[in-house]
Amino acid sequence: MKTTELHKGSLLVSEPNIIGDESFSRSVVLLTEYDENGIVGFILNKPLQFTLNDLVPEIGLELPVFQGGPVEMDNLYFLHSIPDLIPNSHLIADNIYWGGDFQRVHHLISENKITGDEIKFFLGYSGWHKDQLLQEINERSWVIKPNTSSELILSDEIHGLWKKEMLELGGSYELWSNAPENPSYN
């Protein structure tokens, strides 16, 4: 694929042949940073077994936390759609923002001014050197797609995102959309 197709806001959809990779098998990654220094993104569809309240007990809201990727899994990150409420947010694309003032987020949650469909939390992130990701794309580990799923990124409907992306790709990808994660289970 052409490198010009990769940019901040693009989706990386894992190819069906990524089997056994705990982080990236059947994953959809939103790229939040793309430049000469490297590439950063968050896996959108891998919920973890705990909530925000488990990680930050003083926050009473039990929002799900997702595995953002295998890098810095001890750090909490967030995407949101409310930059007017969260200072220092960075526009990714289509009303999706990354980061901002976490103290402000904590305050807004405490005052019930943020709902679960306006913010999404991640432990860790996915990161690549530019050449590394291009090599993985050339090895057919990823399909680059424009983000046509902005309305799903912060929603609870994210669990079927990989299947949705496979169906949109069509052709032989449609067959993989219903296959078991490990083909030997078939």
C-alpha cells in the first residue's frame, strides 16, 4: 500500500493471518500520531477485565478500560469528543480527540458532566517506527483504511468493529469475518 494512505486518523485493521498475537489479532487501531518520529495509535476493540474505577478508585464511574497496545501498559490514555470541556486536547479526526488535562477529566466525571459515550480509556498504546510499520504492512499484517467508524469509536458497540471492517473490505475478507479466531477450532 502507498505510504500516503497512512496518516493521523487512519485505521489499521489486522489481517486475518495475525493469529496468536495477543495484542493485535483481530484488532482495529486508530492512528493518533503519524510523523517522521514515529506512529502512535490505540487498539479500539480490546476491552480489559477491569473498569476505570478499578484503576482510579476515587473516580466512581465504572467505564470500561481497553488495551491500547503493548507499549507503556502502566499508563492511562483517553480519547474523547468534548474538547470544549477538556483543555489541551489534540484533534485526531472527525470530532475524535486525544488526551488533555486529566485533572479536568477527573473533575468532570465527579460532577457527572461526562458520559461513557464521550470518552474512552486505554492502558498502553501501540507504537511503531515509520519503517517498522511499513514493513508490517508490506508483510500483509495490516490493511490501511480511512476511518468510516468515528461514531463507533467511543461507543459500546465497538466489540464487532473488526468484523464490520472485514465485511467492508469485501472479497475474501468477508469469509474471515465469521471464522473462529483460531482456525484450528473449526
